[in-house]
Amino acid sequence: MAYDYYIGIDPGKSGGIAIMDSSGIVEIFKTPLSPIDFFHKFEPYADKSIYCITEKVHSMPQNGGKANYTFGYINGVLHTILMVCQIPFDLRTPQMWMKYYALKKGKSESNTQWKNRLKVKAQQLFPKEKVTLWNADALLIANYCREEYR
């Protein structure tokens, strides 16, 4: 089934959200931190033909209690707002959506090198956009969503 809009979400405090239609990017924004900000961003799409893929993530023990709490809170708010706005969504692991781009982290590759490689891929796909570390994954996930459900 084809949709009019596709959302890609890289959840977390430093993540981003990209919304696309069949012709390109509609909106890119940082992950909101409050429930009302989430609602204001998604509510205009509540009555649209739309599909969302959000990265399936989990807490990291090395991050500490407060960081993991914040991470879990943001994810819970995100999923709740998507449900309230009746935006259907699916959770995909990073490995699932990265496989589409034939991207895999090299064994000797640092996290910085890896993230920069993802950023380069997003910039290649969207040369007119200012691709940053916070929005690269969201753009790639949104594009993956569009390609999967177009």
C-alpha cells in the first residue's frame, strides 16, 4: 500500500525525525523532549495517509540510570503520541534498515567514523539538505520507509 507521507525516527535525546512524501523531504526536526512538542509535530499528520518507521532501540547499561530513564521516557512518549494521532508505525532494528543501504559497521571502524559514513550516505541521497549527525539516521530511515511502502 502506498502512502502520502513517510516518517523516519531516530529516537533519543540527540536523535531526529524526518517526514517525506513521494517527491522528497517535507520536514526535519530534532526529537522533541516534551509530550506537547511531540503532539504539535505529529498532530497535523493525524488524518493523513502516513506510515512511520522508528528505530527499535534499547537502553545501554554503560549510559547510567538517568540517561536510560530519559531515553525510555522519550520513547514511551513518542510511541504514545503516534498512537494518539493514529499514525501506524513499525519498529526496525538498525541492522534491518541499514541492510537496505548495504551499510555495515566495519570491525576496526570507530563510532565516529561509522556515524560520519552514515552522514555521507544521507548527504548523497539528499544533496540539497544540510545533513548533520543528528538528522542523518532519521533521513535514511524515512527514505527506507518510503521505499518499503511506496
